[in-house]
Amino acid sequence: MTDRIWPEVYKKLGVAPIINAQSWVTALGGSIMRPEVLQAMDDAANAFIDIKKLNLAAGEVVARSCGAERGLVTAGCSAAQVLMVAACMTGQSEANVEQLPDTTGMKDEVILFKGQRNRYDKAFVTAGATLIEYGSEDSVTSDDLDNTINENTACVAYIVAPFVPSGIGLKETIRVAHERDVPVIVDAAAEVPPRANLSEFHNLGADMVAFSGGKGIGGPQSSGLLAGKADLMEAVVMNSLNLDSSVAGIGRPMKVSKENIIGLVTALQLFTDSDEATEWKGWQSKAEYVAERLTGIDGVRVEIEDDPAERQGPQPVLRFGNGYSGPSIAEIKNHLEAGDPGIFVGGGGGGREEINIVMVNVQDGEEIIIADRLNEILQG
């Protein structure tokens, strides 16, 4: 057994805590909220509030943080994806909002580069839209996008994520779409930090951008933030809240509690005010410790990689050559997860044969446990 804290609320259910070296993934609980966030949520739970006013006030904080015209706290990034598409289809028509998911009479096609298809893009069609691909996974041009846009196009979607190809790039995607008067929506769920990304995609001209609130920002796991152009964001609000009428929008099941709104706003303010260089230095130090401890194992090459297009912070990446005779990658991961505590690491992406150890959620001292366990497994 280890001396890791096993919170009583989990112990009662027989669910043990684990070490998360896989990143801010939903399956492992996202991130750990700071005490200030928990206290703010506790304070919020002790009073009734006008939810409409709270949403509007919180939306202003989101908008300022993103450098956008208007913002909204959502029930996760996936809910924001649903609402972005709904807004592009309905506009500010209450009749259209009431009609969804029936899209009769509306522009209802969402265009997405084939290379960016992923298991989460179902959110783009939840409100009743149809997903239309353009290009191929290995080849795509601006003309491919332009030729796919038609009179039924509601919007062009764009995905920013590790290991996801950029296609013609966001800037060019926006240029082509805007020349055809079509809005561009961006799913950037895990793309903060760096903090600059909160405004980067808006600065490029994206019409709406969605982030997760429960990953790098450190808010409640079930929260997200959405920001963008005022007219489209008004349509988002109509599809999600619309407290001024009897219409129940497609986003009604995606409502956000007062506690989560306050938690996200508090986390966002702490996140934007904190020092990114100090945060990065902590990740780098842990990565260097693990990499040093794993250096010299036959057939195992260990490198620290931090390319922001593929990695969330500096992380040791293990690759296995001809001289390696130990367990397979799948077996290594199984051994790690079956231990006490269980350790969850990344397995690469895009078919890469690697193990990547993501430091963003590794707590102080856990890098020692990770290095010890991997040495034990790799050297038999």
C-alpha cells in the first residue's frame, strides 16, 4: 500500500484514487480544482440567485478573458459544440429554436475536414445537423472546402487538438468560409494552456470558440466556456437558456448549476492571473526526473518533447527499439493501471508506438512513484 490520501467519499464506494499521467482527460476526472474554486462553489450553494443575471455576468467574464464580444458558461465543451451548431442553424428565430432538432427550412449542414473527424464530433449533429466531410485524410486544399460549401451550409467546424491534422489551417479555413458568408466554429477543448489561446482563435477571426472548463483551466469537470460574435452568441443563449419565453431550446438538458458557473468563473480568473512560466517549470522538472531515471534501459529511447501541436506541456516519451525485449506497450499500461496506486499514462496518438507521460496532473512526489514503477516493469 502507499501513503496516498484515499478520500472517505471514494473509500465508501470502494473506488481507489489513481495517479493521472495521461492528461486532463474526462475518463480520469479532468483536473483537480484549487481550494479557492471549491470555496467559491461552496459559497454559491448557500444562496438562491437569478440564474439569468448570473449567466449574463459570468458571460462577461468569459468574453473578457477570451477577447470576444460575448461569452457563456456551458455544461462542458461538448455542450458548447451542440449549442454553436444550433445557433448557426436557428439564428435568433424563436420558431427555429422551438423546432429543433427538426431542421426543416434551415441551413443544416456542418462542414468538417475529413482528417479532423473524431469520436467527439457527434456533438456537431446532436441538434439535428448533418456532417459533411471535405478533402481526404492525406490531402486537402482550399478549393476542396470552397467547393463543399453550398446553400445548405450552416457553418464550418474546425478542431484544434493534439495529433489532429490542421488541414488547410484555421486562418485559411476562416478566409474561405467568410468569403462565402459562412461562420467558422472552433472546438479547442484542451488547448489551454497556453493562456494566449483563449484569444488567439478569436483574433484569427473565428466566429465562436469552445473550451473545456475542467481541463487546464482547473474548473468543475462538467463546465465549459463558449465565446464569440454577439449575434451568434445571442442565438446560443436562446438555444440554451431563453428564460424570457416559454421556448425550451435543444440545450435545456445542458443547463449549468449556479455552483458550476461560479466555480468556472473563479477558476478562469485564477488561471489567467497565474504565472505560466512557473507552471511550465514544474512540469519540466518532473519530466526531467522521470526521463533521467528511465535512461539506459536496453532498447528504450526516452526523450522529453514539448511541441504544443502534439504535447500538453513537456513530457517524457518512451519509444522501443530492436534491442528491447520487455513487455509490450499494452502490457506495460496494464501493469501500471493494475498497481497500487494505479498509474494511467498516455499511449500516443495517430497510431504512434509510444508511451507518453503527461505531467500536467502529476502531483508533487508522484513522478518518483511513476519512475520506480516503470523501472520495475521495464527491467523485469
